[in-house]
Amino acid sequence: MAYRMSVKVLKDFILRSTQAQILMVIEDIHPADLLDAVRDYPKNKLDILNKLPEWAIASIIDEAEDDEKYELLALFESSNKQKDIVEEMSSDELADMLGTLDTSEANDILAKMDKEDAEDVRELLSYAPDTAGGLMASEFLSVKDTMTVKDTLDYLRTSAEDAETSYFIYILDEGNRLKGVVSLRDLLIASSDIYVSEIMNANINTIKDDMDQEEVAHIFRKYSYHIMPVINSAEEMVGIITIDDVIRVIESESTEDIHHLAGLQEDEKVTDTLKESVGSRLPWLFIKLLTALLACAAVARFQGTIEKLVLLAAFIPVVSGIGDNVGNQTLTIIVRGIGSGDLNFQNYKKVLLKEIGVGICSGVIMGSIIAICGFLWTRNVLFGVVVLVSMIVNLIIAACSGFIVPMILKRLRKDPALASTIFVNAITEVFGFIFYLGFATLLIPYLE
């Protein structure tokens, strides 16, 4: 049975129990709970870790953040202890950890590993971290298509423990090309003397090792997969990706998008120091300052018009504020559509026209309200018309920029959320001010 304890109870249980008592229940405690207990312990974390078997410590490190993994491993000064822990870690998590280290530290850990395991990890490290190859684990169960069900079950008894998952067995030919997959259930109910190729499912979807991790996440989300095989350019099977890896990608991409939309570095956390947070945010604030100065310059060009009719300045925050909001709404929808795959080459024109329509409708409604306010204030119908038309044009500009900016960034192979709000707001404000004050300048003899 699974044990669910509070962090305090679990921490106290480990510290006060003998290793024999811990071993009786450790398999029923989730590694994530064990990691919480380690994190919450203010003293020497080895007081807890030394009570646990190597495989449990490895599972804790697997659950930790990439930059936290090596910190936990480095607590153990004994090279033999580190070697035993590393050998229990899954290849994909180990590769993630080594990717955060410098070359000498990574090589030191690889030197402690079994030669074959080290080669597997080096292969994973050769992939970009944001690709399918960087996500996958190399521990998967595979058999040749010439093996019988009995041979396969005998193989599973000796090898299943080391695999990432034992629910599916992949069937490969002599060239390690994927031919099909068979579930553990199908193996158990099949006749023992038939070939596994006779009961395998040959209709299997695969992922290329160079596929972007966002696309991988989209496939898992769309088809509700729990596990998928990864193949290379030669059609050879090189690993598997499981749903837990994809969940992390989705969480990471969502966090990254939120940070980028707000003009923050993707790795900033609430636990960062004052210096780190200021250093992370200032570059984007400088960009925002430059774009704000452009808007100021646009307004300054119409100083004479504003001097003649000061009331125009009173409506500038209204026009720019509503425009910024509409631009950000469109931007959010487009960034989300790009990430989920809902926005593509086939429907982008339709989406753009819809967003322009939203801008027009919003401009008519909001502009009418502001126009009425302007008329009541000035008793000048034409002033209300200026505000109304300016609002409609400004919201069309906002909708278009909210669509175009992330699309351009995507085309340039950049994150569509990369501080897009700064650029969208800048475009909306600069061009909105130019039209609003320019239109008013043309009609200034009738507005005074």
C-alpha cells in the first residue's frame, strides 16, 4: 500500500527509524515526498539520505530540479557511494544533471559509471536539451522479431527491473529498426511457442529524435499517449519518452511563456536574490523605456495641437490603455494557439481576420462610450467622432500587432512569447497616438 505522510511526519520517521524499519516501507513512499522531506530538513541533509538505500536516493535525485540534482549527489564524499547512486539513476535524468555541469565534473561522473551506461548517457548528451532526444530515456525493453513469447518472458524476468517501463516491449529487426510493439498483457495470454512478431501491433506512431519538445508535448496531449518510442534518421529505435517527462516540458514551457510575456528571464524564481532578480528584469525594462520614449516622441510631434485643445491629452491614457489591453488579449490567444498547435499555416488567415473583427467590434463599442463622454464634456460632436474613429483604428492596430509580433518571432525560430507585450504595446501606442493626434490636427479648426 502507498504511504502518504506530511513532510514533518515523514522526516521524523526517517530520522528516528532504523534502516531495517525504513526498508520495510520505503517502496511505498513516493520519491517526490522523500525529496520534500530532504528539502525541508534545515541541518545536514545526509542525516536523512544516509538512512536510505541507493536506489531511493537515485529516485530522489531524479525528482529534483536539474540544477539541484548534482547538489544532492555531491553531498556524498565517497566516490563509491556516488557511483552506486549514479548507476541507479535513469539515463534521461542523469543526462539532464550532467548538462548543468562543466566538462570536468561531467567527465568525473561518467568515469564512475559502467562503460556501456556511460556511452548511453554520452549519446543522450549529444542531443539538444529541447529536443525529443534530450527528453528520452535509453532504458527500454526490446526484443528481436525472431524471438518467441517464451524467450521474451524469460528475457523480461532478468531485464525488466532496469527499464524505464515494463508495460510495453518493442520489437526490433536485426538492424534495430522498430517493427512493432507488444504489451505485457498480450504476452502473458499468448501461446508460449509463437513468435512475438505474430502478436505485435505494427501500427505504431513514433517520434523523431530531433523533434522539438513543444511538438512532442503537443502529440502527447492531442492523442493522450503515455509513452512513445523515439527513432533516429536511420529509423533505428534509440529511446522512449514517457508522460512524466512531457508533463515537465508542458510546465516548463508554460512558465517560460508567462515569464517572457511579462519581460522576465525564464529561469527567475521567487527564491532568487535581490541582485539576481534586478539583473534579470532590468534589460527588459530598458527596452520598455526605449519604446516608451518612442511613444513620447510621437506625442511631442503634436505639441501644437495639444496646446490648442488641451482636452485631447486627457483622452490619451484612455486610447492607449484600451489599445494595450486588446493587444495583450490577442497576443495571449496567439501565443497559446502557437504552443498548442491550434494556430497553423492552414488557418492563420482566418484567425487574423477574426482578431481584426474583434478589434473593430471592441473599437466601436468602447469608442462609442468614450465618444459620448467626449461630447458631454466638450459639447462638440466632432470631438466625439475623433475619439470614436481613433479608438477603432487603435484597436485594429492592437489586434494586428498582437497577431503579427509572435508570428514573426516564431518564423525567426524564437519563442513567440519573448517579451512580446513590450513590442505589441509599443506598436499600439506609437501608431495609435500618431493617428489620434494626427486626425485631431486635421480637424483642429472645428474642434476649438
